[in-house]
Amino acid sequence: MALAFDEYGRPFIIIKEQGQKSRLRGLEAQKANISAGKAVARILRTSLGPKGMDKMLQSPDGDVVITNDGATILEQMDVDNQIAKLMVELSRSQDYEIGDGTTGVVVLAGALLEQAEKLLERGVHPIRISEGYEMASKLSAEHLESISQKFEFSVTDIEPLVQTCMTTLSSKIVNRCKRALAEIAVKAVLAVADLERKDVNLELIKVEGKVGGKLEDTELIYGILVDKDMSHPQMPKRIENANIAILTCPFEPPKPKTKHKIDIDTVEKFQTLRQQEQNYFDDMVQKCKDVGATLVICQWGFDDEANHLLMHRNLPAVRWVGGVELELIAIATGGRIVPRFQELTTEKLGKAGLVREKSFGTTKDRMLYIEHCANSRAVTVFIRGGNKMMIEETKRSLHDALCVARNLIRNNSIVYGGGSAEISCSIAVEAAADRHPGVEQYAIRSFAEALDSIPMALAENSGLPPIDTLTAVKSQQIKENNPYCGIDCNDVGTNNMREQNVFETLIGKQQQILLATQVVKMILKIDDVISPSEY
Amino acid sequence: MAAARLLKDEATEEKGDRARMASFIGAMAIADLVKTTLGPKGMDKILQSTGRGRNVTVTNDGATILKSLHIDNPAAKVLVDISKVQDDEVGDGTTSVVVLAGELLREAEKLVNQKIHPMTIIAGYRMAAECARNALLLKVKDNKQDPDKFKSDLMKIAMTTLSSKILSQDKEHFAKLAVDAVLRLKGSTNLESIQIIKKAGGSLKDSFLDEGFILDKKIGIGQPKRIENAKILVANTAMDTDKVKIYGARVRVDSMARVAEIEVAEKEKMKQKVQKIIAHGINCFVNRQLIYNFPEELFADAGILAIEHADFDGIERLALVTGGEIASTFDNPESVKLGHCKLIEEIMIGEDRLIHFSGVEMGQACTVVLRGASSHVLDEAERSLHDALCVLSQTVNDSRVLLGGGWPEMTMAKEVDELARKTPGKKSHAIEAFSRSLQAIPTIISDNAGLDSAELISQLRAEHHKDTTNAGIDVISGGVGDMDKLGISESFKVKQAVLLSATEAAEMILRVDEIITCAPRKREDRM
């Protein structure tokens, strides 16, 4: 296969141990790659849209995940094929960048590959196809911008934001209470958003879940939730106007890092050492008390004696609080993380209006709420739900909703959903194709067809006849010159997405098209696959 | 060219109808497994563990059964999970929730075979669940204002819960016991303060509720066996050697004489500690950690009752009941809160000696002593009592009450049926299916009781189409009876949780159209 001969007809070896490697080249390589990419897209196709189905994934450890989030499905799928891995990467980068539309991007890429295959069969060179795709993607990004609308909201008028988040949530299992969740997501994002800089740090939003209760009990807490309880069972469960000392040093005898030994050889030494030890504990607690702390949050554990001393001095304490939580608490309460008792000062204490412990259900699970913080920019969304899978799925859905809200704050342009944007792009690209001379014209036209596959999949998943619906909507868009017509997935009766209030963010859509095109271009350029043979 | 292999070796993928079938079958198998345990005449299951000793558990608690199963089917795992959550959250109804979810899926399978899209079924189920919940909300009774009636409600609920368990023979006795225990909690749901001690021997009827606190420990030798007006110090401190904890300290000596000196110093230190403890003016000392012989002797000398090695829960509870604080340092005797109780004495239950604290300050905690013929009976009794306590404590918070015996299911079914008739479109099939699933529960109850379910259910349905009715299945007489008169009640919270979680789980399984199973992680062979 990869055998070359020199001018004397002697074979020489190009690839080391080539007998053990399998190699695909030329058209065959491209076709193999395309079919792998299509296979991934086919798996996700049924998850698209509000009526999309879920996938059940069983991990190597036997845990079950039920989801219809594209990125999660692909990540859990344990993919082996290289090209399929590229698709996984694609969906992941959409997830990182935008957070939503992870399924759509893979489906679009699959459709583009499918169209490319047809062109390849006709003998169009892959590079020409990629160039055509590139032009078409630019065209559609521009077109999206032209049909996008600015969309006004303010801190007081959050309704438009809620509507957008609801569109995102409606494709998830949580759509039973999408309204409530969308409101939570928007409020959470607004709480941490810096509206002047148009920036949102999603790390300030912590999403905690606890099994039990029902989805409707999910709440937004303007503060921090810590899955810990007070170190001593008899410490007060409710502290108002707490001054919080945030410590990263243990309430334990010091352990110098340098190696050392203390030798006890006389009774006096034994006694002084004992005395010192007792003073040490006393000192630690006294220092906290002196600066006026009314709650100690510590990253490490306490000694029994220290624990009692704290309790005795009426100083509630929480131990074993994780590093991330500690940071969040510090941000929220405006305190500083103190690494040594000596450095504890009054200014470094955090302030919170209310700290309370709350217990759940019949088990003795307790959680600590830190609320009314000095700096209310850190919030927690606390999810309740029937079972673990439900909570995990809710977390993922909420993450998507949070991302959408963030994107809107960054850039308040929107396009309409329900496939309307894709159809409109497809029309525009189609029209542009005719004006373009050269082989690329075919590629551009194929791109337009690939765009159609998204509304097609939407219609298919909603149980509508896909071709009929798509053609009807398309002709309506052209006839009425109205780019807002989409697929009526929810059987509402109108296919004007503007009336249905189905939005998506402009950058999300643009990103989808650009990312999908990029990956397809990359796959098309591969003409030689060398992999170690299986046997 | 063969289709490119996407997944890793041994990973399997099932699609569309096959996937759906696999999950339906798995879920229904689980539901059928626990089905026979439903209702007052439900049967028990024997579970044998694979671990060492081959422990045997006899139970009819759904959550316990499902917890012990090794399940491979992912859909079945969803059902096990909801049953677990039901147990954690409301404590009872763990079997019902699985059975209802199973029935919902069974009906859904029929609809899917009729080519109705799963999403349409889900939409119908959702409407139906909402409607059923509203129907229940309209019919609830709330007797919170009237303490006597409320207490009798609690009694009824406890008896209903217990009637399906091993305790059904003495349900009145245990119901009273559970209600008393829960009412002492005064609205808190922290069941920790109710301690359950199991002692084999005697019969179930000999179980009792003790107002005080019983600690499963012996009193040290030579110490008083009975103390009146006890002052108790609850502690968590080392009473063995009490090491110097500063890191890196070690003893290095160069002669025997020095060893002796240090030993004396150590003893002196312990003695001082004991002195400090005694200085609190106590006559009872309870420690979580061990008390060595030397300090124990010192305590005995001072006439103080010293109890060592109480478990952590015991300590916490004791601190809670006696109102003391758990101490670890003893330098400020004046400010440490001591616990008080009227009387400490050693009592005998069966052959074991226990320490009994009576006349405690805080009335919240109490102890239930369970007696029974064998450890299996006791384990099952404890689970049953736990269920009853959970339900009751939830009811104290949410005092809405419903009738039992299949009455709520029939009421919901009737409302849902009506909704189905009003709803146009394919959804109405799903709504009807929901109502059939609801009716399956009383059907199973009567089947389990060996009654003619077809006859009974139709009678019941006819009754329910009158305006107001209290009709339900009377398993004892084998007919339709007035649930109000029979005193069969259930907590609204439990029913609502059953309804919502079952629908949620069914919906989750229905939405799946593809199952991808990764290859099981290989275990390292160390054999």
C-alpha cells in the first residue's frame, strides 16, 4: 500500500512498521471520515429541539446519566474514532464559548459533511468545497446580523431575558417549570453581572443540588450555601449580623514544616510543654474572639479541645470547608482569607446579615446558608429534585440558561429560534450562490441545503412531516419577506417565532455556523489516515 | 466499507424502539418485583446478602428491598433511585412510588405500540398529574386547629402505615407509641432525638416508649448504681494517656529513674484533669472516649459515676436531653453548662443491663425499646417504626390528611378521566392511561389481599361517581367500605410525593430513545 520503489525497482519503507498500520488515502479517507462524522451527528439529531428525546448513558462505573445536552452526551459516550473525537471537541468548544446550542452545532456539521460527500462524488475538489463553505458561512453570519434585533432590557424589566432563557430550557426535561427556572437564572446572572462593563463572571454563581423535594422547590439564594454543619452540635443554628473569620489554618497545635524534635527528658519540660499546649489553644480562640468574630469558617479540622473552647466562648465554627467555597464566601462577605491567627484583624472579617442552618427531609442532612452578605455579588442556586439524575440534568440545563443570559448581557442582539434563522440564512445563501461564478457555487448551494437540515430535524422530532413543513415555511418567508417564520414545534398554532417569543442569541447562532464550518473544513482537508492496525 | 466504529470496544448502543423496550422491560420488572408487597396484605421478601455471613433480611419495605438489589438495567436504576429518595424525604410510600411508575410505563408501552409519540404521552401525563394533584388538594382535610382531632388523625395515619408491616398485629400499641414519640418532638423533623434500642427477647407487645434516655452501657465497677438529682458532665476528651499534642514531641530519657519521674508526672497530669472534672461538682461523668482504669478508680473514689466509650450519637443525644454541653476542656468549671436529670439508675431489659436517665430537662428526646423474638423481627420492626415516625413527623409539619385504602387513587382517577374527556387530541389517550395506572394501585392492593379485584374496583368506581364518598377497599372484610369510619388515613405529603416522583421518573424513562452503555471498568485482577 504505502510501498514506494526507487528507480531500480527496489522497495523502500516510508512509514516505520508499516505492515502493522492501516492506511486510508484519497477519496476513501475522506469518505470514511465523513461517515464517522455523520454517525455522531445522527445520534444527536433526535435530541434537537423542544420535543427532542433524551439519551441514557451508562458510564463504566455503572452510573446512569439521562440527558439531552449534546456536549454531555458526547463527553460520556466514550468515543474511539478520531473524527468522532473532533465532533466531540466541536460540541465542547461551543459549550465553553456559548454554553448553548451544543446539539445544533453537531447536527449542522453532520449535514455539511453529508452535502460535501455528494459534491466529492461529483468530483469537486475538497479544497474548493471548503472555500465555498467558508464564503457561505461568512454570508450567513452577515445575514444573521442583518435580521437580528436589538433587544432592550434593564435591571427592572427582566421579562425579555426570561423569555430567552425559557426557549433554552424548553428543550430540557425541566420544561415543566421552565418559567421559574428561567427567572432564577436571570436573577442570578443579573445579581452578579457588571452591567457597565457588560461582563458576567459565572463563577460567582454556584449551583448546588440536593436530592429530595420537588423541582418547584428550587430556589435562588442571595448568598452562599455550604454543605456543612456547625462543628459542635450545640452551637447556635442562627446567627444574625455575623462577623466571619475565614481561616485556612487549623485549630490544632502547630506543625512547623522544618524537621524538628522536642525531647522530653525532665519532668519540668513535660509540664511546660503541657502548659504551652493549653495556652496555644486558648490563644487561638481568644484571637478570634478579640477581633470580634462571631463565626469562624475554617478550611481544616479542629481538635476536640479547640472545638469545645470555641463552643464555650460562644463562637460558632464550621470546619472542613472546601477551598472553592471558602473563596466564594470571602467574595460574598467581603472578608479576607486569613492564613495565620496572628494576622487576624477586624478589617479582615467578612460580614453577613444572616447565617442559618437548615435541615432537610427525614435524614439529618443540614446545610449552612450565608445570606444578606456585604457584597451580594455571589449567589447560589439550590436545586431540588426527585432523583440524582434529575438534579444533574437540571444543573446542566440551568448552566445553559445562565450562559444564554450572560451572552445577552454581553451582546443584546437576538435572532429568532425555531429554525427561522436557519431558513432565512438558507434563502439568503441560496440567492447569493447564483451570483457566484465557479465551482464554489455548488458548495455554497450545498451549504444552504445543509442549513435546512436543522429546521428539518426540528420538524421531524416534533412529529411533523419534515419536508412539507419546511417547504411551507420557506415559501412563507419569501412571500411575506418575514424572516421570523419557523417550525411550530409546540403546536401553538402560529409559526411566527416573534409571537411565540422564541429567541436565541445572535452570537450563539453565529458561533454555531462558524464552528461547524471550521470543523468540516478541517475534516475535508484530511486525505490520509494512518492508524495502528487493530491486529 | 464497513461503517466506522465510533465507540470503544465493548461499549454497546441501543437505539429507538429497542432502547425503549429495554428500559420499559427493566422498569416493569422492578415494579413487578415489589408489587406483591403493597398493601396491608402484602407479602414479605427474604433478602440474602452476598457478603460474608450471608445475612438474611426479611422485609416488605420497598426501599430496603430495592437498595439491596444489584441492578444492571439503567432504567431500573432510575426506579430504585426514586424509591430511595422517597425514603429519605417522606419515609413511607417507597413501594407505591415504584409500582405507580411501573404502571405508568406499562400503559405508556401500549400507547407507544399504537404509534403515539412519547412526547405526546409525556404531555398527557403532565396534564394528568397536575389535575390529579389539584383533585387531591380539593379533598384534603386539615385538622391542625383542633388538637384532639389532629391527634386522632395522627393515630389513624400511624395505624394505616403500620398495618402493612410486621407490626400490624399490635398496630394500635405501636401507633400510640409512634404518635407519642413524634408529638414530643414539637414539630421538629429531627428523628435523631428518638432513639430506638433493639433487644431480642420478649414479644413485640413488650416494646415500650421511655420518656427518659437509655444508654446502652454499663456502669463502672465500684461506682454508685443509682444517683438521684444527677449533675452530668458530658465530655469528649481523652481519658487514657492524654498525650502532649505538640508535633514532634517525644520522650527521651537516659535512666530508669527518669522514666519513673515522667510516669509520675503523667499520672499527676491525669489526676489533675480528673480533679478539675470533679471540681465541676458533678456526680456523673459520661465520656465519648475510653476511660482507663486509673482515672476510673479516681472517679469511683470521688463517688462519681463514670461512663466510658459512649458512641457519638449517644453523646449528642444525651447532651440534648440533659441540656448540658459537650465539654473537652475543664479549666472553667463555673461556666460549663451541666446536664441535669432526676434519676440515673441501672435497669435490666431482658438480660442486658442499661443505664436509664429519667426526669430529664428537655422533654424532646425519648427512647423506644423494641422487644421481639429474633433479630430479623426486630430489624423489620425498626424499619416499620421508622416509616411510621417519618410519616408522622412530616404530617406534624404539613397537617393535611387524606383517606386511605385506595380512596385517593380513585378520586384522582375520576378527575383525570373527566379531564381526558374534555381534552381534544392524542393527549387524551395518555390522560386516560394515567387514570388506568392510578386505578392499578387499589387493584394490586386487593389482589394481594386475595380479593376479587375486578369486582371490587368496579364497585369502587361506581361509588366514586357519586358526589361525595369515602369509599375505599376494606381489606379486612373484603368489600367496599367507608374509609372515614374505618379510620384509614394517609398523609397528603406522602401521596403527593408518590404522584409527582412517579410521574417524573416515568417521564424521564419515556424520553429516552437511545442507550449507550460504556464498557464496564476492568477490575485489576489480584487473585
